[in-house]
Amino acid sequence: MLRRFYGSGGEGGEAAQGLGEWIGWEERLGRAALTRIAEPGDEVMGRAVRDLGVQEALRAARGGRPLPGASPRRTASYERRAARADPVADLAAAHRAGARFVCPGDGDWPGQLDDLGPQRPIGLWVRGRPSLRLWALRSVAVVGARACTDYGAHMAAGLGAGLAGAGWVVVSGAAYGVDGVVHRSALAAGGATVGVVACGVDVPYPPGNAQLIGQIAERGLLVGELPPGDHPTRSRFVLRNRVIAALTRGTVVVEARYRSGSLITARRAAAMGRVTMGVPGPCTSGLSEGVHELLRGGAAVVTDAAEVVELVGEIGADLAPLRRGPVLPRDLLSPAAAQVLEAMPGRGAADERRIADAAGTTCDDTLSRLYELQALGFVERQDGRWQLVRTARDDRARHPG
């Protein structure tokens, strides 16, 4: 049954939206076994798979033979884990959970993950029906502090909803704080979201986000490197971040301390040539110190989804709207009239000769501009002298409170 699921273009092919290229069954079994044997991002195993092939790397692990660059301790760990690995059982458990195993060579494999080199995932366990490859082509990562402030939650919600509304897939880590806010806001906007987890895709972690994780799996995609039932560790969270960085067109950090895992994601993204962005926060907030350091290092400042899309979208086609302050009536004056208005005394009145001297123009031209300004309500004439028209705003400026 599992062989038909992966090889016939049936339910598995439908999940990949017709991207019906699938690697051989033995290759898939071998890669599934290796996700149980090696930790995510294991460069020794990654190079062995690249240079020796999946089956040879798997035989070496099962036989206790050292792979190139493997220490005796690592070799023993491979052998111990290989003895317990049961890829058929893992594939069956994934199938029961509504998940599939996607490998390099499958039509649904995101090619940009190859940028990770020997740290490229051996395979990905994917829960959800949409195509991972197609969704990843137009995706942005939004990450940040777990214990975010109200300000951070507000900015994350705006980014999630705005990116989703603009047709971008929002990727994050399904954790508390910024991650959870981003996923929820994208779903609430009717958009697409991907949660990259540091455990099996059938494990609701963190437990407090169990309902959210279920919604992501039902309406979006859950992605992880670990086989069904595996639980996260601190190192797995750190290694998970490289997948988020490689999978997406760019990474936005909303709030982060100096030692935040979100900064690891952003720096990995920058190292791979992805767009790296940060949302500035209060200089007095410890949760903004990491973001500000990222910005000092060359990351782009963004304040909303439109600015993110401008950076990750098509050049010249996804521009953010022009930002400027309100247009004041004096902004609409001709340069000559504005020059005479600037020459008016701030207090009291003056005749046209004095105003002409201050403006550097002739008396006739100054008088013509003064009548123009009078018609527009900027100046008034009393007893042959000219003065500015006082407004309620002027009075408040002179007498605040």
C-alpha cells in the first residue's frame, strides 16, 4: 500500500499537485531510515549520502563501519540507532497522520534546500496536502521572540496578515510568541502558512499550540526532518532554523535578544544570499537589541508587509507605496510665491520694500506675489503694511496647553 502511495501518482501525487516524479522505493526507505539514524544537519552523513549514495551510507551505519570523517563515538551512535530504525513503520505512521516523506529527486522537493550543501535534509516529513515546492517558491519567513511584547505581537500580526493578503506563503516555527501570532494571522486572513517543526510532524509541540498546529496541518503544511514520534531538543531547534532560512525568499525578524535563535535563522539566510530584514523596536527594549544589531550588520529595515514584498518580490513590480507626510497648503505654492512667504516677518508687519529685500526680488514682483498670497489666505494687508494671517494652529503653538 505504501509503495502504491508513493509510486503511482495516486494520493501522494495528488498531494504534490501533479508533480508526479518520485524516487525509487529502496531509495525512499533508505532515506527514511537515515532520518532515524542521523541528527538533522549531520554533515558527516550528508557528505556520505552525497559521495557514497544512500544505500552504501546505510550499510556502513548498520555494520558499524566508519564513514569518512566520523569519530568512533559517532560511528557507534549510527550503529545503535540503525538497529532500531524501521523505515516501513515510520512511513506507515506518517501515512496514518496524514503525512508523506519527500526526498531529493521527488517532484515536490524544494530545490533551494540544496544551498545547504552537506547540511541539506536527507528528507522531509510533510503533513498537509499542498505542494511544498510550489509554496516555497513564493514564501517569506517571519520569526522572533517566544516571549514577545505587545508591540512585537502587533507587528507580527500585521506582517502575517499583510503577506498572506498579498499572496505570499508565511513560514515560521509554530512556536509560542511571534511564530504563533504570524501563523494565526495568516490563517485568519485566509492565506497560506508553513510550520517548520523540530520534532515529528505528528507531535503537537509546544503543547499549548496543539490547536494551532492542527490548523496548520489542515489548511497549510507542517514540515520536519525528524520521523514520526520524535521529540525536540535544544540542538534540534537550532538546526531547524537553517531549513526555514533556506526554504524561503527572505527572513524577517520581529523581536530578538542577542542570543536569539531567530538571529541564527537570519544569519543563515544572509549567508545563502537570501534577503534579511528586521523590524526595529524601542531602543530601551532588550527584545529589540538583537534586531538592531542585525540592522547594523546590513539587514533591511521593514515596518509592514508591503516593504517586505518590495524586497523579496519582482524588481520594479512589487514596490511599496510611497510614504510621505500630509501635503500642506503652502506645499502647493509656486516657488516664487513660497519665497515671498518665507520672507514675511514672523511677528508684526512690514511694507513690500522690506519684504522684497528679504526675498531678494523686485518690489513689483513682491507686490504681485503678496496679492496672490492674500487671495489664498496666507497674508493680510493693514494700513499699507503686510503681515501673516494668524491661525488657530499658530495660537496653540504660541500658547501650548
